[in-house]
Amino acid sequence: MAKTNPGRFFEDYTVGEVIRHAVPRTVSGGERALYHALYPARHALYSSDEFARAAGLPSAPLDDLAAFHVVFGKTVPDISLNALANLGYAEGRWLLPVYPGDTLRSESEVIGLKQNSNGKSGVVYVRTRGLNQRDECVMEYVRWVMVRKRDLDAPAPETVIPELNKVIPAEQLVIPAGLHFSNYDFTLAGEPHRWGDYAVGETIDHVDGVTIEEAEHMLATRLWQNTAKVHFDNTARPDGTRLIYGGHVISMARTLSFNGLANAQMIVGLNGGAHANPCLSGLTVRAWSEVLDKADTDAPGVGAIRLRLVATKGGAPFELKGEDGKYLPDVLLDLDYWALMPK
């Protein structure tokens, strides 16, 4: 009897089932060091224990997206091992900071299914929760994935498409306990721009670019224990290329946004996201942002800012979609998120 795991196919999912994912991960300063080696990550709150303590936290947490990658990576063998594409995200919230020494595990509930009209694949919707060693939920998000069918003759399941909020209301964002920006050091943070300096509708060109290297992507994929075949096996795609993990593009764009948004310190909400076009090694990623909204919080000196983050492979900044409403071919990522910023 075969003992290997071929991964789940579309017909293997049932709405309502909860999947507990294998291999918990204890994180350390090593994850931070590798994250900062892979990406130009410079946000002060995640770089300096002393800066974090001055903001009311016990020490510098693991970067918010590093925590996301760990939680996400646990889900891949059960959710997207046989995926054709990761299509989108919604209703993501960071609920607790993750610190070195924490152990993370993941579980996902299947909340929707829809077979594609070609009968060869379908879309699986899951809500994933990342839990620490105290069974506290540190983050949650919804994503939907296009997954192959194993048996093309398997009957289509009843279509269930979940109703998802397009935007997380600001009052539902969770501010880490004790966080305050009342003594914020703008010089150490790297830029003078505060919450009040940004206007809704403003666009920011982050200027810098980073060329994606195959070796760096492979290191990142292994670091997050992401086993999706399209990322490491060049026979898994018809054109013989390895698809760059979408989270790699997210982190690259987020860290590039430091230039102009150095004080958008913590990501606390993920409203939506789309990997608009595939990313392959050799492409140079650039990024721009648009301010979509702003909100007050109850934390001293802390404001929430809603940002659209767009990664491109060289297209002109501030151009997103064509007249047909479809993403332009140079657009790699369209991400809508909430961040915390000093007022």
C-alpha cells in the first residue's frame, strides 16, 4: 500500500470540514534574520527590540508577513499541493503578535466549493487560522484556490460561494495590547511622515526595484515549508518554469514600500488580494501604493491607514487595469490592507 501523500484534489473537499494541518513550527530569531536576508525589510518595529519596547511591546515581534508565511505554509500540503493557482484573499486579521519562541500551527475550514465549467478543476474556499502554543489565534484569513480534479467524471459538488466582506471595518482591527506611538522616534524609524500627512486618494511610487532570483525564491519556499509543486518542480508547469510563490511577491512589495511608508509599521488587516499575473525568476519587481482610507484607533498616538499595494514587473506606476477592466499584463499583485501608523 502506498504511504506517500499525493495531495488532495477538488473532489476530496467537503464544505464544513475542518482540516488540522501537520508539522507545527517553533519560530526564532532565525526566521527574522532569513526574512530580512530575503527581502529589504527595514520597518523599525520588527527590527529593534528597543524600538518595540518604546512602543509598548515586550520585544520586536516576528514580521507580520513572516508569521503569515509560516501559517500559510502549513496549509499547502492539504489545500494547494495540486493547485493551478492561488486566486485571492479576504478577511485577514492579525490578532496577536508572534514572538521568537512561539510555536505556530494551522487549521482550515472549507467554506465554499465551485466546480469550473471545463470540469477539470474547481475553486476551493478555506478559512485558515494560525494558532500558537496556548491555542490562541494569532491570525486568520480566507483564501480561494483553483485545484485540479483527479477524476474528471466525479460529480460536481453543490456550488457554495461564501459571502465575504470586501473591507474589514476599522473597528474590527485588533491593536496589540499595550501598543502606543506616543513616544515615537521618527528619526530612528527612517521617515518623518505621520498618519496626518497622508490623504485618501494619494499615490506613492516606491521607486526601487528588486530582481527576483531563482535561488532566493527556492530558499523562501523551503523556509516556509511550502510544498506546492509549481514552486519547486519545473515539470509541474507546461512551460517548464517554476512559479514564484505569491507570498514572495507580497513580501517583496511590502518591504519595497518602506520608501514612502516607513512608518506603516504593522499590518493588522488584509481586505483582499489578487495575484494578477504569474511571476517568474528574472523579473524585476517594483511597487506603488494608493491611500484608500484612514481611521482612528483607541491606542495612544496610533492611526490606521488602508493601503492598496501594487507590485509590477516594470509597468508605469499608478496604472492597474485596462479599459476592459482586466489587470494590465505588467501587474503582478493587487493587495488591499490595513496598517498601523503614528499620528
